[in-house]
Amino acid sequence: NALTYDTLRPGEAGNVVASDSIVYATVGAAGLIWLDAHSGTSLGSMPPPAGLGTIDDIAMDGDLLFVLDAEPPGHLAVLSIADVLQPSRVGTIEPVDVGPFSGVSAADGVVMVSGGTSRFTVFEYDHAGALKGPEATVDLGRGQPDILVTPGGRAYVSTHYWGPYFGINTLRYDRSSHSINPLSRLPLERAGFTAGGAKPANFPIEVAALG
């Protein structure tokens, strides 16, 4: 039935992050666009950096944007938005495990790629955006469609356990031991495999936080 789900068409925005009044949106093989949140006016665009075929998901930490090419074999890159209207690549592009429905999130020097139907992967980064890793990997079940990383290495991971069963797993990454430590698991009844899923990121549970 997955073949019948709605999918993104070329040029459609897939995932977004915002910095004050500037919104950055992924547009797959077309790369990245940014616009004014108040007026909707387009302010610029860029193709995927050399080494990436698409930009499918995006995360922000301060002046850094983390962009994920979720088409196998998968790559993670970092852009500087010190100049918010002129994103520029910094550091190296790193290969990363991805599968259908992969997501990326970053905070406090730790960036994690959920991996979709592949492994969950952890990298570290410095203030300039240089990536180090992979530092740890884990497989939480059938797949990990999306992730939210919070300061201190804590992460909330949407997880496909098996069959039609989904939930949210909480874990913490320990930078001193480079280990992933499970904290809790919250099964969600009737979650997952609903019509209207989009690929390749954030299916079928997207994780976000307010406040």
C-alpha cells in the first residue's frame, strides 16, 4: 500500500526551519530555498552542495544548518548561515546510513540521523560545524522515521517497532563514552501507516517540541 501514498512532487517544500523571520525549506533535488516568513517573498535558493544529490531534511543549531540527503547511500552536510541570506557549506560531507523516511536533528554539539529503515547514527560537531563521527549507531526496531535532539544529548525518536506498532523512544547520548542509553518508550495507539505519508523524510510520526 505504500506505493499509493501521496509523495512530494519536484519543487515542493518538504521540511522547514526558521531563524527569526527567515524560513529555510528543503526542495529535494532542487536543494534549499529561503523566504521571508512575513511576506512569503522568496529571498534565495541553492542546489544541493557538491556530493549531495538532494536535500530532504534539515535541522538548525545557532548559525549552523544540517542538511540530509536521504537518498541512499545517504550524506550529511553542514551549512553556515552566519550570513542568513547566503548559506555556505562548511566542513566535510559525511556518509550516513539512510533508508526510506529518514530525519535529522541537532543540538548542543550533537547531530543525529534517524536512519529511517536503516540504522540510527550519532555525530558530534564543533562551533564551526566540523563533523566528527559516526560516534555511535543503534537500531531501535523496524525503523526510526524521525528524531528530535535536545541539549544534553537527549533525543526523542519516532520508532516503528514492528507491524503496525509505533511509538516514541527517549534516549541519551553520552559524549564521554560515545554510548546510546535508552531512557523510556511510549507506544502510541493507532499511530503510523495512515494515508498521506510523504517520503523520504518524517513518515509517519514527526517529532517536535514547543517551548
